[in-house]
Amino acid sequence: MENIQDHTKELEGKVALVTGGTKGIGKAIADRLAIAGAKVIVTARNHPGQTESDHHFIAADLSGPEGVAKVAEEIAELFGGVDILINNMGANTFPGGGFSTLTDEHWNQALQINLLSSVRLDRALLPQMLAQKSGVIIHISSTSGMLPIWESTMAYSSAKAALNAYSKTLSGEVANQGVRVITVSPGLNKTQAMATFLEELSQNAGITVEEMTQNLMARLGGVPLGRMAEPEETAELVYFLVSPKASYITGANYIIDGGNLPVV
Ligand SMILES: NC(=O)c1ccc[n+]([C@@H]2O[C@H](COP(=O)([O-])OP(=O)(O)OC[C@H]3O[C@@H](n4cnc5c(N)ncnc54)[C@H](OP(=O)(O)O)[C@@H]3O)[C@@H](O)[C@H]2O)c1
């Protein structure tokens, strides 16, 4: 994607939190919102090291309530709250191989990371948005929530499907109080997490990563655009959805998957 030139500064004066904003899709979103003028806060377990951005970094593990509480407290103290909340952090780090390989602990982790982290963070940060009668919350889901693959995404897909339902219900609760809640479901994105996932699958199958990539796209029914997304392409959609241009959009699930999902 070409370097983005944005002189509109539509998000000037807004404070945005991007969970998992140090890598992959989250980093692309954080950088895009900053280009539009937002003050951006990012969270992750590890400091990203030296970067060109001046995002405010908060170290926290969001797979449990303590990490969420830490993020909420620091934001309340330093910023008073946020105008834009991007619940991006999520992961499919659970073993493939179907139902018999997944223990209670895997299922619990899948739900903590991909559903409850968002539920907790929304619960902590929504009251201030409701008090100011404005705000936007994005839940980064996945097309896996609608197109599960038993061999590799059983727990992850189930948790993302639950996130989709939660996001829709929350949007209905707060729409008439000035807060928009939207789900974004990306397909395959070229991130480190995806590279690791493909590496593991290819090792297990005894084939190359390139062959595995083609296999995965075929297993998903094919990607008409013929490639994975750059995280910046996904970030551009998220930027539009949080901008004032999207003021009539709430409660929807936006799919950005190169044409992969075979449904209308
Ligand atoms: N990549 C894809 O193809 C794809 C497709 C569909 C949906 N998605 C969704 O898009 C979102 C981002 O995925 P990605 O591929 O961009 O991921 P990624 O490149 O692995 O980045 C994940 C980010 O989250 C942080 N993180 C991971 N576990 C964490 C934890 N327990 N607590 C706090 N922070 C944590 C990571 O930093 P630390 O490791 O330092 O904590 C990093 O900043 C996820 O919700 C994913 O499900 C991705």
C-alpha cells in the first residue's frame, strides 16, 4: 500500500486506545489513527522497543482481569478516558487437530483472550464515553468466526463468534447514548502471528510455508483477490469506521477478506 497522506486530521483532539498495538494489524491501526491526528495509546505485554511513533505505551497482559484493570487505571489517571477503543488483541495459539486436542484450559484461554479481554475493557472504559455521550468501540474479530476450520481454529473460531454476538448486543444497548460499536472481521493478514501459524502448520504437514499458504487459502474456499491483506489495508477500514464520516454506522460486522467468504 502506498504511503498514506492525510492532511484532514479528522481525529485531532481524540484519544484512542489500541490493544495489541505494537505489532501486526494493531500497529497498523495505531499508526493510521495517529496520522489522522489522534493521541494514541497502545498496549502489549512487551515494549516494542525504539519506534518512530510517539504512541503512549502501557505494558499489560490482557488475558486476565488484572491487566485490564492496570490499563484502565493508567488511562483514567493520565487521559481521563478514551474517545476511541480498538479491541484488537486476540490470538489463535491453541493446538490444531480438532476436539480431542483441546483441553478446558485451552478453551478457557481462547475465551479470555478473544472475548473476555474486550468485555472487561469495554466495561471499564464505556462509562466515561456514556458520560460524554460520544465514543466508538471496534471489536477486531475474524472471518474465522463465520468460517471455522475444525483442524486449526475450533476454539478460536468459537470465541470470535461469541465476540461477534457480544459486539452486536452491546451496540444495541448504547446506540441511543452516543456510542457506536462495530465489529471488523479480517481475513488472512500478513502479520507475524500469521507467519508463525503457517510455519507451525507447514511443519506438522511436512510441506513448505508457501505450499501451506496456498493450502490454507484453498481450504477456506479460495481468496478471489489471490493474496493476503497488508495490515495497513485493514487499518484503513478501521480508520474510516471510527471517523466522523461513519456517523450512521453501528452494530454492523465489516468483512475485509479479499472476497473469501462465500456468502451474500
Ligand atoms: N493476522 C491475521 O491474519 C488475522 C486474521 C483475522 C483476524 N485477526 C485478528 O486481528 C487481531 C490482531 O492479530 P495480529 O495477527 O495482528 O496479531 P499479532 O501480529 O500477533 O499482534 C498481536 C498483538 O497483541 C499483543 N498481545 C498478544 N497477546 C497478548 C496478551 N495476552 N495480552 C496483551 N497483549 C497481547 C502482542 O504484543 P505482545 O506479544 O508483546 O503482548 C501484539 O501487540 C487479533 O484479534 C486477531 O485474532 C488476525
